[in-house]
Amino acid sequence: MKPPFKKAARVIEKIEQAGFEAYFVGGSVRDLLLGKEINDVDIATSATPEEVKRIFPRTVDVGIEHGTVLVLEGGESYEITTFRTEGEYVDFRRPKEVSFVRSLTEDLKRRDFTINAIAMTKEGEFVDPFGGKEDLEKGILRTVGKPEERFSEDALRMLRAARFVSQLGFAVEENTYRALKESAPLLKHIAVERKLAEFTKIMTGDHVKKACEVLVSRDLYRYLPNMEAFPGQLLKAAEILRPGALDETEVWALLFLVIRKENCPRFLKEWRLPTKKIKEIYRIYDAFHDRLSKEWDLYGVYTYGLETSLSAEKIHSLWNGEELDKPLARVRELYEKLPIKSRKELQVNGNDLLLWKNKGGGKWVEEDLRRIEKAVISGEVENDKRSIKEWLMP
Ligand code: ATP
Ligand code: MG
């Protein structure tokens, strides 16, 4: 058994010793069967949260109303969730109530897709009532039960479908595929934050092109913030992307390029991205624009810093359909050559200038500092006080 499961098997054993059932469930079982790297293992149990808390000395209530307790054991933490069914759904997004049940099959039945509804015992045996293993082998994404019902219970599942297409490259089963289009308008009821989390995973998956084709052909894109006018642009961005090439922030910068900057302020506001992220995106965008008109030079990589320059260069290379390695190495080389990496390393500061020139402060200080920076970076003057003074005031 693989390491994360081996360690977690002790947790299951303790629950069983207390007289309850417990299994590995969800993404970790799916990823194990796919031979993928396993992040966190989730455990489902017949014990109620109170019963779980009685078994383990160290627990945290992370989502007790959904039946989830975080258990700290052996230097790790595990989310342990009581088997549950979800009662009636209201507003196409959340169950009115969850009820705890003692049956594993009932719990697996409420899960979204067959590939996510496989349980595994601590001995490594699978419980797979909906044919999830077969779908995994065939590369098929299929809802547990009737797709239109499952999508109307929680419309987010439709974006989760596109997300799994992007991460796994799977084909969507026929009925599920049809229901996506029929149920797409229900996405109106889903909070932007939940959409954003799935959209980010869609855009950074290895099969983003396939996933964006699902978003567009199934009309799902219409219910993403501000995307209604840009289906072609979304497909274009997906076309340009390559597996693992861009991180989340860089993907947004690329989206900006294809939908044009003047549309962006409105666009970002509706997606409710954090202000810090928005600033980073604009900075990459600006660096890319500078790059369009000229090759990188020392002052360029100094101005934008290494990370932003690399991000902009990556997008530039993708945009032109070029390999990434060489251009990125070039940016790194330039950055290494910089005599100073930031203004802090300059051997003079504003105070020196005020003293030397014996003038009151003003815009000129910043202008002089910038001139000095440029001269130091281009090698025109050494970065030491005397040389700079002589150069500035001959
Ligand atoms: P990841 O690798 O991204 O964590 P995951 O499959 O573990 O993928 P989670 O969002 O962590 O996804 O959810 C864990 C499990 O809970 C899923 O595998 C699925 O069984 C179930 N699940 C999650 N969200 C839903 C949903 N909206 N509707 C039904 N079942 C869900
Ligand atoms: Mg998970």
C-alpha cells in the first residue's frame, strides 16, 4: 500500500476497533487507481462526529455540520466524514439538511461521479457499487445516478465535470454530456467563489483544451462571470496553453490578452479575485506588452523583477508557438548579470542627493535616482558613492 494510505490505515484500524466501519474515499482512491500522485486521503466512517471525537484524543471541528472532523494522528491530519445522505436540495446548490447514515453505499450514492464514488478498505479492497473502476479504465466521466437530477441538486457539479475533463482528459458519458447543456442555466445559482475554484482548476489542467470545448459546446461558459461575450477567446487561450506551462496568475494574464485589456477591469471585478492577484496579473500583462515591442534588456528585467519577467516571457513564447526553455534561460541570464537587483542595493539614496545638491526635495529626487539606476545597470557608472557623485555632478 502506498505511503499516505499506509499511515492512514492506522486511523481506520482505530475506528474499526471501536466497532465502526471506515474506508478511504474520494479523490485519493481515484488518484491511486490512476497511478497519480496522492495529496490528502479522505476517510468516511459509520461513526458520528461525536463518536469519532471519542476515539481520538486530538481533533478539530472543521465542518461538523457536514459531519467532518479533522483528526490529528502520527504527525498527520485526516478529514474524517460521517456517512451521510443529503436531504432535499434547495436553490440548486445546497442540501437543506444532511443526515448521517450507517451505510457506505448510501454515502457513495450522494457523490458526484462514479470515479469519485469508490471506497477502499484498509486492506486495499475496493467497494465500487457504481462501476467507477471500469469508468476509470475507460476514461469516462459519468454521474452517479441520473445526471439531470444530480446537476439540479448541485449545479456546481457541471463545472466539476469540466474540471475532471481538464485534469484527467476523460470523455464525458453521453447522457451526462447531454444533461450538461440542458442544466447549464442552473449555474446561475452558484456563488462566484465556488465557480472560481473550479475554473482555476480547469484552466491549469493538462487537458484544458478539451475542457474548454466542453465549457463552450455545453453552454456552461455563459454562466461564468463575464464570459458570455468571449467563447472564442476562451478557446483561443486554451489552444495556446500547454500542460503545466502556466500557473493560475499567468493564465489570467493570458486571458487578458485574448479578451483585450479594456474589458478587464469589469471582468476581474465580477470574478472577485483578490486585489493582490489583480495587481500581479496587470504587471505580467504590462511586461508582456513591453516584450512585444522589444527583446528583453537589463533594464527591463530589473524593472519587472525575475518572476514577472519569466511569466511574461512564458506567455510571449506560448503566444508565438515557440519552445519555452531557451527564452526563459535568456531572461535568467540577463537577470544574473544585473549589477543591482533593486534600488535598495544602490549605494546612494535620496538623502545623499539632497545633501549633495543642497536643494529642497521634489520630483527631481526620484528622477535622479532613476537616472542613476539606469546608469549603474547599463555599466555606465560603478555602484559606489564617489563614482556616482562624479558622474552626476561633474
Ligand atoms: P481533488 O483532488 O481536487 O481534491 P476530489 O475528488 O478529492 O479532488 P474534493 O472536492 O476534494 O474533490 O471532494 C472529495 C470528494 O467528495 C469527491 O471525490 C466526491 O466524492 C465528493 N464531492 C465533492 N464535491 C461534490 C459535489 N459537489 N457533489 C457531490 N459529491 C462531491
Ligand atoms: Mg480532495
